[in-house]
Amino acid sequence: MKDTVQYKTRLEEELKELTAELKTIGVHDPENTENWIESGADLNDPSADPLDVADRTEEYGERRATVAVLETRYNNITRALEKIEKGTYGICEISGEEISPERLDANPAARTCTAHMEEENSLS
Ligand SMILES: [Zn+2]
């Protein structure tokens, strides 16, 4: 049995920071807690200056991209915390093998072993 306490502490801290960061640019989707919606982008205002809209569209795109990155990280962390609860933490989601402590130290939210790192992004 792995010592998950230190990982849990790190994950919880990171989750707190991520949540705070996400809240500055987005809101939690009430229908689906895995989803965050970027806030502040009001692109449908008919009285808006077209140049303003172009600016804001760009800003909106950047914000969407940032939210997407943070959202993935957020979901990986909540998933890792769930695994700690269930006792399945540190197991590669592809091969079912144990993830090396070095990899977990570098990234406590890792979902795969080092051999399957490349495939982690294609996991749903
Ligand atoms: Zn693996």
C-alpha cells in the first residue's frame, strides 16, 4: 500500500489554487461539474463597437484556451483524489500497472505510467 497522504495534501492544495484561478476567469457549470464556462465575454451586445467586438473575440478565445487547460488539470486532480478514496491511486489507466513514485512526485495527478504518458491526453 502506497503512502498516499503526501500526494493527497499536494493535490488538495493544487486543487484549491486551481479553483481560485478558474473562478477569476470562469464559472462552474451547474449542469456538469467537470465543465467550466469562461465568464465576462459578452459577444452578443448589438450596440457594441465592431472593433471592440473583434478585440473581445480575441480575448474570449484566449480565455477559453486558458480555461480549457486549467479545466483539464482540475479534472485530473479531482480524479486522482477520487482514486485515493477508492484505493486505486497510482495505477496506470491504460496498462493497470503501478505508476512509478518518480512520476507521481513530478505529477501527483498523473493518470498513466511513464510508458503510456503519450496516451494520457487521449484518455477521456
Ligand atoms: Zn501504463
